[in-house]
Amino acid sequence: MKKIILMLVAVLAVIMMMSLSMGVSLAQTAATATPKPKATTTGTTKFNSSVTIFAVICENQAVVNLSGTMEPNFDVFYQVYSGPQATGTALTNLRRVQVNGTYAFSETVPYTGGTVAAGGTGSVKVYIARESAPNTPAGDVFKVDDLQDGCNNAQNPVATSVDTGAGAGGSTTTTASTGIRIRSPFGGFINTSVPVAPEGAVVIGARKFVNPSRSSTPGVIFAECNNWLPAAAPGVVYDNDNITIFWSWYAKTAAEVQDHISKAQYNVTLNRAPLINVGTSEIKVIGGNNWVFYTSNIGNLKPGQYGVEFKLTWSEQTFDGYKKYGPGSATLEQDSGCLFTVDRNPTNGDVAYNNIYSVRP
């Protein structure tokens, strides 16, 4: 949701393999019994990004082996659970494996939330996400199971992943059957009436999505919606809807959010006219991170086409607890936007329009 660079971004295909009692199970497939030793298969995409996971659920730890290639600004994230399909107790926090280019990684991660008894089934939830948004999967979320039938040794050079501090929940998203959701400045999520189950493995750039229905939060427009369809699709907007345009930023600590606020330089326009009366919320803790929301109450707009243009730069370098931004960092600016249409209200009632923003020709 936050920190989205409007450019062609490959949503990465994830291919994972888990050890089973007598064989290997490919993510989201049923286990097939095959004799040991177990094979490992590496999958790649045309964007040269891939991950193969070969993991073993042990009694009080998991052995996680990863290899593949990864594009800049993305990492692998995983979490271990005591039951199948990411159910039961979260045995670890969400962990970030920092990789780039061609990589081979192994880690023996101890459980902090319990154990898996012999003969029991544990699982690992795995996905790829932006380094700056660990709770926002950039594609499908896979939940793969493994029978606890003993431990094993690491296959790759041993390193240590980063504990993100996030538990079983997620600050930005709900996943699996519900997919990605965008947090609202008014609490909860926007547009919950639209199903957003995970999409196919590869999507390039801003996704084209036509939402013919009304949003459950009509008129609440996420300034970066083009990158977060269908979760942020404005849906049908009427001229008597009170339009509010918003965006947000989160960081690990309130001090890091305040540092961003003091250094962020937002240039956000609606049909080329600058947004007016942009308010900044108090910093609030949501899902383990600290958030700030920016809102501009537009009011009623004439029927027609509208486009938000969003650009973020920083006067000085800032750090959100996950990544650096601004001068001297790998991310100098972020660009995004949101296109939406305003229709005449079905009752044909009188409306006092905000005439600051002209309809697009």
C-alpha cells in the first residue's frame, strides 16, 4: 500500500518445495509419496526471479533452504506454523530473507511459540514482497505442509534471516483467501465488498481492472490505487459521494514515522490541480507498525474522468526500520496514481460541486 513506485514491476512467481515423510510436496498440491532422497527443483520466470524452498519441520526448529534469483527491492518472507496450511500456533515471527541476484541460503530457525510432535504436521507460509513492505505479498501466498519425521542438515551456506517483529497477523494485508486489503484512514479497510483473492503468478505493472460495482466505502479514494487493483478499485462513484483522497506511510517506530513526515515532499494532484487542505493524522499503532494517514476532503465532483498523480521525494535520507529512502539511498522517489470516473447520481438529485478540479477532456 505504501511506498509504491509506479513502474513496471514484476510480481514474482514463487515455486516452493517442502520435505515430506516419504517424499516432496509442491506448494498448493497434495503430497505424493516417493522414495528418498528427495529432489529439488528450481523454477524461474521470464523476469529472472525465482525461489526454491526445501524445508524440514523438526520438533523444536525448522531447517529452511532457499535458492534462486531475485530482482532488486524484493525479498523472501516466511513464517512457520504448528499445524497444516498455516494453522495452529505461529512458531516463529514473520522472517525476512535478504537476497538479491543469484542466491543460496540455509537457516535453522528455532521455534518460539511451541513444538511439533513426531507424526504431527507443521507448515510454512512463504511469499515474496518488497523489502519495504514485508506484510504486503507481491503475489500469491503459499502455505505448504510437512510431516514431522525427524530433522536434517542445511543444504546451502548458512546465514540468518531478519525477524520482522510481525506475528501471525499482518499490518497491511489479509492473505490467502482474502488477498491484499488497503487500510483506511477511517479504520478497517477500504472496498471490502470486492473479492481480492491472489492473482496469477505474473502480472506486469499497474493492473487493469474494471470494477462495475459500488465500493463498500464509496468515494474513499486511495491515491495509489492503480498499483493495488482490485483491492483499491474505486468502483462506481457518484457525483453526490463525498470524495476523500488519501495515502499513508508506516514504519517500525513512531520516531521513524515522524522522521518521514518531516522529510517527505509529496506532490499530489487531481486532474493536474494540487490537492488542498491535506491533513495529517496522529501516528497510530496498527498491526505492530506505526502509521500516519494523509487525507484531502474534496467534496462532490462533477461527472467525468479524474486522475490522481502521486509523487514522493525526500529532502534528506530517512529510514522506516526496513529500508532507507531519499538522497543517497536506492529509492530516490516514488510515483503512482489513481484513475476513476464520477457518474451522475441515480436519483438525479441536486449537488453542490467542488469546481476547483476540472473534468479531464
